[in-house]
Amino acid sequence: SGFGGGPATKTSATTIGSFIVAASGAEEITMSEVTITEASSSSGLSVTRGYKNLRLTDASNNRTISRTVASPIGGAAGNLLGGGPTLKVGQTLTFNVVVDAIGAPAGDSLQTILSIIKAEGRTSRLSPTINGLSVTGQIVTF
């Protein structure tokens, strides 16, 4: 079962969104950069509001699959998460957007958007065609 949003617990690893990507090409794809932004109704996923250590994790095992943004910024500019995963041919990956929300204000509502994926073929180094962006994620409340 997938992540559905709703009321969240403020922990050092609170899931605030979940997205699915699939590699349908003829070679492995490395996702070198993922940009996560926020819906306009979102409270503000920023360090000044008490959020920190934004990262992506593999939903199947909770392992971190990106670099961590220690001091995230809220709004439409978003957060670029580098060092993303490599997908095998035909692989589907569910990844979670995770943040340390211990300092988050009560009453906050967050909604992330998967805005940009920068990727390349592992052998060819060509950029694949990426369909379906942007994708709006679930609403999480504190």
C-alpha cells in the first residue's frame, strides 16, 4: 500500500510525499537531480519554519537515495536533490520525500510537487524523454 498523506507525526524522518518513477527505455537511467517544490497552498517547507534535512528515500527499504538538503527552502523555487538513484531497465521505483519535522509548527500543511527530474542513460549519456511532470503529491498535516 502506498503513502496517502493525512495527519503526520513530527519525527526526524517524516514522510511528506511519495512519488513513483518508471524506467521504460532500453538502458539503465541515472536520476542525477530531482527538484521538489511546493503547492501554493503549502505552509512552507523551509528551515525557518523548523524543517531540516530534506531527502529522498526508497519506499521499499527506507534507504536514502539522494543527497540531503540540510536547510530546505519553501515555495515554488524548490529544493534540488542531487545524487539520485539509478533505475534498471523496466524498473519502477517508489520514493518518499522525507524531512526532519521535529521543529515543525502545529497546524502546518505541506504538499510537495515533483517538478523536475534530470536524468541520463547510464551508457549513452543521453537525456531520456521524461513524461508526466510535474506531479502534485499528497497533503500532510501537523
